[in-house]
Amino acid sequence: MTGSAVSQRVLGLFADILEYPETSIVPQVRECEALVAESNAAAGELMGGFRGFVEQTSNGDLQEVYTAVFDLDADCHPYLGYQLFGEGYERSEFLLELKERYRTSGFEANTTELPDRISEVLRYLSVCSDERSNEEILREGVIPALDKLTTDAGVIDEELEDAELELKQLRPEHDPYRPVLHALLSVLEPLRTVPAVAMSAAPQEERTDG
């Protein structure tokens, strides 16, 4: 899937890392760092910074950090549809489209979570064999949502507001998960070949359900 841009294994690891950390994610972070560093030094360095943070942080503390970043900060809500459309009709259409893709591919979605949560979408992409559909979701859903998340996410120190700051200079102590989002966006950059459009718009004509 996705050619040389990113493997399904890497997408699955990012899904693990961006889920609520019920258990330690250190093994997944280490593997993700090693895999992305093979072809993307900047992303590898970002994940290395996050690895250093999680290795020195108890899982209980990491859970508190995760909640503060993703659940309490509206700018960083980890829902693709929310980031793209806010709350409204377009997001509802986006959710329906994701549900249909999950259903037709046989993906067993987490029924306690909305289908547009980034970890859930990445989990689906890590197992779905429909390369064309996967790349469409990445280009039209994941990448533009990450554009917003990496611009607005979390607690930003004044020095991070400098538009010229290199990705490798982002430090996890300012917002521990921010480098992860930047790393994921960096490995997906090769797919940014067409302008992002609302994913739900194009497939609507093909729908037969009410």
C-alpha cells in the first residue's frame, strides 16, 4: 500500500502510538523510529525525540499527557472529520463514508470510538488491501487533517511559532505528541500529489444506500 511512501506496518505502528496508551507503547515507538528513519531522517529524528520522552515517562503520566493533548485541547482533537469540517453535515457524510469503507472491506472497527479518530483510520489503512482507496483516504483525509493538527496542536512555546523552524528542532517537552504528528505527516508527504478535497464528495454518486 502507498508504494514507497509508507508501509502498512508503519501505519499500524502510528495507530498504536496515537491511541490512548492503555499499556506501554515503548516497543512500538522504537520500531516505528527505526523503520521511518530508513528513508526519512527527519521523521526518524522526531520519533527518536518522542522515544526518549516515553522511555522516561511512566505510563500513568503518559495517559495524563495524552488526555491533555488530544481530549482537552479542541485544536488537537484527533478526529479527521472534525479537523476538516468541524461539527456539521459534511462531517456526518465523512463518517458515513468511512463506515461504508470499513464495512465493505471487512474491517472490524472499534465500536466504542468514532470512525474518523486518526488511530482508527490508520488501523484500517494498515490492513486494507485496496491501495487506491487507501491512498485516497490518506491524500484527502489524513494529510489535510494533519496539516491542521501540526499547525494548531497543543501547547506551543513562543519559539515554535517561528515558521522557519526545522522539523528536527521541534522538541517533545513542548507538546510530547506534536513531533509524532509531524513525523507521520513527513512520511506521508510523497502522497501529496493532488489538491485535497472533501473525501465524502467524490464517492457520493456511487452510493446506493439511503
